[in-house]
Amino acid sequence: MTSLQEKMDRAGGALEMLRTSPIGQYVFPVAPEFSNWRDEQEAWTRSAVLLDQSHHMTDLYIEGLDTIRLFADFGINNFRTFRRNKAKQFVACNHDGHVIGDAILFGLDDFRVNLVGRPHVPNWIQYNALNWGYDVVVERDERSLDNGRGRRSYRFEVQGPNAWALLEKLNGGPIDDIRFFSMGQITIAGRRVRALKHGMAAAPGLELWGPAPEAEEVRAAILEAGRDLGLVQGGGRAYSTASTESGWFASVLPAIYNDPKLAGYREWLPAASFEGNASLGGSYVSDRIEDYYVTPWDCGYDFVDFDHEFVGRDALLARRDEPRLRKVTLVWDIEDVVAIFRSQFEEGDARCKFMEAPAAYYATFPFDAVMLNGERIGFSTYVVYSSNLRRWISLALIDERHAQTGGEVEVIWGEPDGGTRRPLVERHRQAIVRARIAPSPVEAHVREGYRPQSARPASPPRVPA
């Protein structure tokens, strides 16, 4: 097998390929824990956390006169003022208006950018850059798992209530020239470090990057400066929960598997690509892969710019007034979760699907059915334990008619076939878990209400929209 299309054909279709994939959840190849994942989670709401993002994302560098035109042609975003030191959450759709994925686009110079994210959006942009005559040069720096040469850059994130004081201490003075979701430079250990300003935990922080050989010197300086400010290094286990707390849909199922207009793209993608090796898991089962696709509005991407032509524009215009899904947080019922753990002591297949802490999702793309009065109204995804909330929570996309805060729904936890089709999933029975609807991300008053034992203030994590 050489292409994604050939792999799909041999498997009997995309759904069969994804459902039987032996791949588990997306890997964050950093130390699992530096202290313990519970304290590391709480650091982004109580003090400050240093997260190492140097290894799990693909960097796609694009330079040339057609750089902005390329991204405008394939993105829903407004690019009229995009230039050096600007950044965007870039979102790409297929011709039917379904999301292929999102990634962060960094304006390194007026005609030079870096697209950073999971591999599927860089794959899509690279394919189109190379095949449709754009005047650009493409350079790819693979994530560490696929990179035998070592990474070109390090990428650190410093976030939390004490982050800004820490960053200004490192810089030797105020940082007042970087606006939200814009870029600038600061000084760390005598090194000029590029930085993107955004927020997590409702407090400003910076994403920092520079040449990979400088990584350990910069990391050591950050850790030393943060010693008295409660700085904690966050490992892979804590990091795997951050997107759910922040209300960010970490990765949609890329809408590339059935669009006839993307047949050439599927032939171009290798069989061993991210799209070819990814897995689909959970209780939400349909025989139509389109039922796993989402629109930008479903994900909360309300910045669709119809004042320019882009792939998917006409389809999105046609469905602009259609009913949508709404992104919410589901707070899972304590007793129902306890019952899942209690079932692990049952004999044979009477146990429920195990919930690995702190991230219980076990597929690249997790989909669990959300039910109300026996009707499926959406899906739950990326279920995690939050030490900040002291609850199991998940992101969910549900019918906006039923998305009222405080409403109760049911999540079906576990595989419909009892885990018999996937080697990474143990035999089990499905469980029904009650869940309360909360905002996404969870608002401060809700968070504090769930944790009355704590008098310490806490604010919700946030990411840019």
C-alpha cells in the first residue's frame, strides 16, 4: 500500500480503517510527569506552568509572494491585515464546508509564515501549495515521532496567574509591546526569544520559541526565575488534559475521507500518514463518515469571513441558517464514574471500559454518544479528570436546542462491540453516565461551586478563539 486511498479501499472504507486501527490516543512525547500530574494541572490556575510543546506538533514553513493568497484560498479566516508578528487560529474546510482541521499560523515576516499543529492541516496546505502553482517555497519540520534529524526549534509555553510576573522578571523589565494574539520578542538569559501572547487560566501568558540548540539554556533560566513564583513544569499527562479544560476541540476528524474532489489528495497522502494511521473510538456509531464531520460554527469558530473566496465558502453560505451543534463542557456524575471504577472488580466482561487518569480517551478521535430521553443529540469527546474541578469532564458538541447550562444528559461510555475489534481496548460492557451541561470553558463561578472545599481563587483556563 502506498496511499491513503489504497489503504481505505483495502480496509473496506474509511470508517472500517479508522475503527480497527491499532493506534491509541495522540502522543505527547515529553516526560509524563515532572512532579505529579495533579499539581501540574493546578499550576495553570494557581501559580504558573511551563509546558514543553517542542515535540508533538508539525511545523510547516512557507515563504514566497503567494503565501498569504495560499492561506486565504484555503482558510475561513480574514487575512486583510495579516502580516509580520501577527498570528491566527487558521481553520481549513473541505468543499462541503466541513472542517479539515485547525492550526496556529505565525507571521514570521510579511511573506514568511510557520503553520504549527497536528500533521493533518500542514499536510493539506503543503499538498495545495505544491500542486496548484503557488509562488512559495515549503519547508517541513516533522514532529519528533516522525523526525530523525531532531527538531529545528524549541517551543515553550508559560501560563498561569503568575506567568506575566515571571516573564517580566526574565525580560528584565515590562513587556508592554505585545498585544493579544500578536507576536514580539523578549530576552531570556541574554537570548532574543520570539513570543506569541495568548491566555490560558484567564491570565496572560506567552508561547516562546527559538533555535533548538538554545532550548535547555532557556528552559533553565525560566525554571530558575520561577522558583519563587510557584512555577511547575507540566508533563505529558497533565498537558493531555489542557485542551478540555480550556474548551478547545483538540482535533476534529479531518473531513477528507469521502469528498470526491479530494481524491487526488488521498492518493497523495501516504498510507502511513497521520490520516491513515489515526483511530476512531467510542460509542457514537454511524455508517456515514459525514456524521463525524463538523462545521466551523459547531466548534465555536465564529470568525468565518465570507468577503473572500475560499474552499467551502459556498457550502457554508448555503447552510449559514441551519441548526448547529454547540460546544459545551459535560461534568460527569460522581456516582456514575465511581460505579465504572467499582466495576473493575467484577469478573469477566462485566467490567466497564477503564478510565485511564487523567486522560481517559483511548483513540485519536474519541466520539461517545450523548443522549437525552433516548435520543442521540450529539457526541462527547476528550474526557479527562480535572484536579482543578475535582471532576471528570469532557468536551461535547450537542444540538443547540438542548445545550442549556445546567441541563442533564447521558453519555454512553464504552465500545458498542464490547472492545472486541481493537487490540488496545479490553473487553467490557457499556455504561450510562449522567452529566451536567456547563459552559466551555467552565466559568469561574461554576468551577468554584464544584469545589467548595477550596477557599483559594481559581479561574478558568482559556485559549484564543
